[in-house]
Amino acid sequence: MGISDYFKPVPSWSAEEVRTFLNEKGPEKYNLVDVRQPKEYEQGHLPGAQLIPLGELANRVKELDPNKPTIAY
Amino acid sequence: MGVRSRAAAAILSEAGFKEVYSMKGGINAWEGKVAEGVPEAGMAYFSSAVQPEELLGLAWLLEDGSRKFYTELSSLSKDMEAVALFQELSKAEEKHQASLVSLYKELSGRPFDSEFPKNLIREDPSDERMEGGMLLREALQWAEKKAIKEILELSVSLESNAYDVYLKMERKMEPENAKKVFKVLSAEEKQHLEQLTSFLEKKL
């Protein structure tokens, strides 16, 4: 096997797709995670987004429900 | 940006989340601003059914990619603090590679195998990748024109993936000596992550 065989691309959505999804579903139906730093979050974030800076995510995965669709930005 | 969101999506997918998306272009795209692209390939995740020895080989190759990335950044950068940090990171990755080689020797029970990791994973110079799976040449091309803040965002993404992978290996690997090695490696990646994030905070 070559190195690229170990990786799969991660699905992504455009901002428009995210907007449509958030408009259609109630906030209890999904996880919306802001993985930037607190300072960036304070300057503005998506409505209802939960702040988990990327550096902390590996240790804080349990705060999110793995069965809900999850959007990260 | 979206580079951190892809690293996040990779971590969540690997943690067993059923449906994960990263938002293209990040907050800029959301606010209707033009979002610049980040290196396309990569920010993906380890396939699950991999043998321990193979995992060591893969980890070694990814450390090698990150080491080259940091070495190059340290010569590109004009910010003295950044130069010092990238040099430190590059040396740390080299040390990690040595730890992986000695663990491979212990686990395989073979004397030093100069073929490692070629005996496990095919090496292709045009397909050199860094931790998190991003192509080295694409990342370097991208970094040439970027400000330190964006380069730090990408570095935070690399280290987050590395940290996550080593945490998982620590849990997954049975032999005690392997657990110990991955515990050290994950603790070091965590420390790099803290150094990089606090540097990024300063540049925001």
C-alpha cells in the first residue's frame, strides 16, 4: 500500500448548504462546532455554535452526540 | 479558512461520528466574503484495519513529512519567534521518528531493519504527506504566500491530527512498551499544540 491509501477525504458542505440545513432543522437535531480560538469566536460565530477549539477537540469529543449530524467550521 | 475544520471533521469521523461535514471556506464564506482555498488533498483519516507495525511505518512517514514542512518553514519565515518554534518542532519530529524506529525494533523482534518503513509502506516521493494526510508539496506551495497566522492555523491542524492519532494508538496497542511510547508521543504532541495555539492567539 502507498501512503495515500490510508486516507479518505472528509465530506464538506458549502456555507449555503450549511445555511439550508440549519434553517430546516431544529438545534436539537445537530452539532454545530466552532473549532477556532475563543478570541475568534467572540468576534462572531454562527448562531448556536458550540466553541471547542481544535486543540482541545480530541479530549472533548464526549461533549457531542456522535449520532447527530455534525458540522465543524 | 477551513483547514482547522477539516482536521476537526477527521477527528470526529475517527471517533465514530456517523455524519460529519466541514464547512468550506469557514466563517468568511458564511459571511459572504471570498474565502481562499487551502491545500485540497488531505485532512482525512486513517483507515481502521491497519496492523500495528504498519501503523508505526505510517506514523514515521507522516512525522517525516511534518518534519520537512517545519524545516522549510523555519528557513522561509522572517519572524524570529516563528523561526525558533519551527526549528524546535522540526527537531521534535525527528526525535519522534527515532522513538518509532526503536519501538518497531522491539515489537518486530528483528534486529535493525534499514528497510523500515519501506518494507511496510510503499514510498512515493510525489506523494509525501504530513500528519493529517495533507500533501507536503501542496502545503509548501501554499505556505510561500501566506501570513504567519494562516501558517499557524495549518500547523495547529497538523498537530491536532497527530495528537489524536497517538492518543488512539496508545489506547489501541496492546503491548505495554507500545502504550508507553505512544503516551510519551501524545504528551509531546499536546505540548506542541499548546505552544502553537498560544502563538496563534498572539497573532489574531
